Amino acid sequence: MAETTEPYHSALASSDEGDTVAVGASIVARGISKIYGQDGPNPFHALGPIDLDVKPGEFVSLIGPSGCGKSTTLLLVSGLEPVSDGVVEVDAKPLTKPISEVGIVFQDHLLLDFRTAIQNVMLQQEIRGLDRAKLLGRAEMLFDRLGIKGSESKYPRQLSGGMRQRVSIARALVHDPSMLLMDEPFGALDAITRTQIRHDLEMLWLETKKTVLFITHSIEEAVGLSDRVLVMSQSPGQIVEEIKIDLPRPRPAHLGEYPEFSKYAERIYRIFSKLGVYKF
Ligand code: ADP
């Protein structure tokens, strides 16, 4: 990853209003729940009720057992799925439809295989009808920051799994959204790649200060990346504990350097054991 320099900082953090820093959005959810197929013969209570209070520029992870409703939470917060109950507010405005000021990264990179890396990223510009020169400049900087500079004209099949996920992150951020929603983005990557990409994401977040809601199964990833970790119970998931992660940034590759890291990790293991998620 290239060293952070002031001009890059300004360019990556600027909004449409010239050099104004595009601060991250606040995300508030009050008593949200989701019942899939609510009006059908087989309604399924998948989530909640839960409350969320994510501050502008904060990095918050949701961790919980498979099927507890983490992805559902992300869909409700983005407006892609309607809530069955409760309310979501982004920047203090109630969410009534999918928001555009968002970048989403899924576990599957979802890149179009007939488009090059840069063409995949610039899809955002084409769909949203944004200024091409400006977004190209931003895309170039994101490629640099994400360590994929030089791969712009490669097709997804020519890239490693880690590089494809880096392209997905660039695509999610190229239009300068105020929040980034990430659903197990590194779940399919090997451990070494995960550690590196975790660091690169942290550096990019430190530079841009987008609000991030990050879903993971990995205790190490949640503690390694977050300001706060929200621990969820089994389906229908509720938030059973909030853990503030008070570790200096940027955090090292080997998180075990911090004795506090083990304490945070142990606390999460204990919660899952108590909930019966682990049956040891
Ligand atoms: P997680 O991300 O924690 O693994 P999900 O939010 O994906 O959990 O799913 C929570 C539960 O809701 C699961 O049991 C899943 O099968 C169910 N579910 C998810 N999407 C739908 C849907 N569209 N219709 C019905 N059930 C769904």
C-alpha cells in the first residue's frame, strides 16, 4: 500500500462540493425486525427486534452465528429489504426506499466477467450518470490505495480472489458514498490474504472515514477492524452485547501483540458458549 499523502487524502475524502470532506452517515435503527413471507402461509421470523446506533465515520462489526440475520440487517439498513417493524434512519432521515449513498461489498465479488477491472468499477459512473473524468480519477486512486494499480485492464478471471475483492471494494467506493456495507467480504479468501486486505481496508477507512457496517463470522476480523463489535444471538438474531474495541490504529497483522486482543476475543467466545453456539 502506498504511503498516505495529503493530495490523495483530499481527493479521496472530497465530496461533490469541492474540497468539503464527505463525512460518513449516521445509521440509526429502532426496534427493527424482519419476518420473511409475512403475509404468506409460512412466515419466518429472521431477525430482531434490534437497535443500532452507528455514528458518522464509525467502523462497527456485526458478528453472530450463521443464519442469525446478519445479512438481513444489512439489507434492512440499505433499504433493499423493507423492515417488518421498526424504523431505520440514515443521517436522521427515515429510510423509505433503497439509498444511493451507499457502497456494498458481498462475499462473492459479483464482478461482470466480460468487463475489465476498471470497467467494472466505472459501472457505478455509468449507472449513476456521474462525471466520468472525476470518477476515473477517484478509481485510479482507489486502485493505488488497494494495491491493484496496474490491474485496471485485466478481466476478473485474470485476477486472484483477493484482487477481485479489492476491485469490488473500489467499485463500492468510487462514487464516494457516505457509508460502506460489507457482508463477509473476506469470507472466501485464504488467511494470509485476509490479513493483508484487512490492513488495507483499515488504512483506506482511516483515510476516508466512511461509516462502515461490517458483517463477519471471524472474531479476529471483528476485533481487528472495529471501533465496536455487536454480538448477535441465534435466529431470530438479537444484539446481546456491544463491545467497544479500544486498541490503537493501525492495528498489526498479528493482533496477539496486544494482550487486550485476547481478552476481547475471549469475551466473544464466552458469549457464544453461553448462548450454546459452541457445543464443546
Ligand atoms: P446470516 O447472514 O446471519 O447468515 P441471513 O440474514 O442471511 O443470516 O438469514 C437469516 C435467516 O433468514 C436464515 O434462516 C435465512 O434462511 C432466512 N432468509 C434469508 N433471506 C430470506 C428470504 N428472502 N426469504 C425467506 N427466508 C430468508
